[in-house]
Amino acid sequence: MAKQSWFAVIMALVFYLEELALGVMMKQHCSLVGAGMVSLALTASCGTGDEGALFTSREVAPARPAPVNADQPAMAAPPVSPSAPPSAKPSTDTVGGRDGAPSAQGAVGSPNPPSAAPPAAEPANQPPATTGPDSPDQPPATEPDPAPPPSCTFGEFGPLQKISGLGLSEPLWGPVLSAADTALFFVATVTSGAEQIFFASRSDINSAQFSTGSPLPEVASSGSDGTPFVGASGLRLYFYSTREGSNGGGSRDLWFAERSTPVGRFAALTPLLELNSASNELLPRLSADELSIVFTSQRPEGKGATDIWAARRSSVAAPFAAPVNLAEVNTDVDDTGAWLSSDGLTIFFASNRAGGQGRLDIWRATRTGIDQPFGPAENVPGLNTPSDELDVSLSSDERELLLSSDRDGVPELWRAVRDCR
């Protein structure tokens, strides 16, 4: 009995150990099978039913946006949350400048650097638009809106002050302010003897102090270019030029240059063929809407020497009608460089007619309506000397008058201011 009991105990122990070993093997087998199923599910991208809960589906990141500029590397797309809406498409707009520009008047806006290209538009040789009045290449890029002419009674002009700061010793002519009165366009006779358009600027419209004058290279030619005028919009520059391409055969003819913004550089130089002749045309001066123009011409159909002519057009894009002689203003001597007041009722001009102080003087005439002829001209007191005074212009508020005079021996630029009562 004892032997049988021990045998039974031993057999039971053996059986128990076998069962234990078999359980371990089965667990290992199940683990291997489970690992294989996971591997198979990953390989087959399984994710449905209950097994799908074992795998978190991966969100696909949106494609990287194309670079805004082909010369710049693309920016990496930001990470996207599965619940977040897709991000907005990045803007591909670019900001241009001149001046500007110019741009420009600045400039003109003045007349400043290229067009972001003038300027800026700006022209065929456009530099980038600048933001300040002291750019060496362009007129100021931005200007305040011009003040409307005051509703008041003007007094007479005060004493002339010499415009300072331009840094030029050459003869200077044709001063004209931009619509905001901060940029000055004028002409200098350069070393070759030709005339070239320059610009300068000032921060205080009540000051006679301007920045150093700089040439306006985009309208320069191998000949002479002068008597500039910038329209109130700042988009067009009118001037005379002796360059080829008009119908004057090398004489001074009227041209204009355009830019797409008031801060860009000027380009697209075009002759005003309908106004030009085989004689000299210069000193174009336009109304604020640029539909009316007065200019100087030596054509033989006038009253003698140089005369003032006028023309109109229906739109800025249309050609001017045939010019007419302002016969009531002109004489048989030189009458030149006219400037009309904003209401069209007063005309200022230069003339060497009898009754002045000597040589060319500043004169004015008035009329009661724009469809009426001008009355007799009078010599403007306080402005004239026995020397030349010519190329008269007014500021946007018409209180400041600019001209060129050689009273100190060389033609220089001067200004006078009148009271507004």
C-alpha cells in the first residue's frame, strides 16, 4: 500500500508537470500567432471592424504650397490637426513700390527708386521706388494730398527769395512744384551746354530750402530736355525735348512720359504730335484735369517772335485739338511761359513788351469767364528788374510763385509768397 501510494503521488506529480509545460508552450505559440497577425494586419493595412481599434489611422499632411517667388525657397506647411479645417491658400500677391517708386512726383513725385518700378511703372530704365525725398535717383516716393486753393482774396506777392540748397552752380530754369508742393522739378544747363531735368524736395512747404538737386535720368536724352510740368495726378510728366521721334526735325517739341503710380519712374515717352511743328514748342502747362494746355511756340502763324498758344482735348487719352493763338495776350515781341490760375481767369506770363522793367518781365491778365478773352496785361509789381524774369509758375494753393531770374548774374530760381486775406 505504501509503495502504491508513493507511485500514485509520483504519477500525479508527473502529470501535473506535463500539464504545466504544455500550458507554457501553448502561451508561447499564441504569442507568436498574435505577433504574426499584427504584422499581417500592418502589412495589409487592415483597420476595419474590431481590429481597426488597434490602429490609429494617420492623417495625410497637405501638400507644401508652391513658393511665392521662384527665387525663394518654399515655406514648409504647418502641421494640421485631424479636426482642423484646411489652412487658407497663401497669398501670392507681391508689393511693388517706386518710386514706388517713384515713385514719383514725386515725386512726383516726385517724382523714388525703381518701380516696384516709377517709378514705379515706371519706365524703361526704372529704379526701385524710394520712400524719401533725398534719393539720388528719384523724386520723393510719397506726398501728402495737395490742399485745395484757398477761398480768399490774394494780396500782392512779397519780395523774392532765392531758392537754396540745390547745390548747382549751372544756369537754372523752369521751376515747377509737384501737386503737394513738396517736390521741385526744374532745368539745369549741364556742362555739354544741353538742358536736363532735375528734381529736389523740401519737408516744409513754407520754406525756400530744398534738398540737393538730382537729375531725372529716365527722361534724359542725348539732346536737350527741359521745362517740366507734372500733372495733378502725378502720373504724367510733360516737357520739351530735342530728341528724334517727333515732327520738329530737331527743334524743341512737346513730349510726355507716364508712370502707373505716383511713386514710380516715368516711362513710355511720347511726342504730342498734334501740337508740334517744325518750329520750337516748349513750356507746356496744363489744367488740373489735363484737358487744357498752354505752351510757347515760335511757329510763323503767330503774332511775332514767340507766342502763347492753347489747346483742349476731350480726355487724357485723346489727342489735343488744333492749337489756337491767344491773340489778346500776344504781341509782336516775345510772349512766353504762360501759367493759368486754377479757375482759368488769370494768366501769368513773361514778355519783353514795352512798359516793363527791362528785358523779360512777369505780366498778368484777367478775364471774367473762361469763354471770354483776357483783358489788357499789367506788369506784376515787386517781381521784376532790368534783368530777365521768366518761367513763372504757382504752387497748388496759388500763394507761392516761382520763377527764374539772372538778376545776380546767372539764371537762378526764386520764390515769392502772397497773403491770403
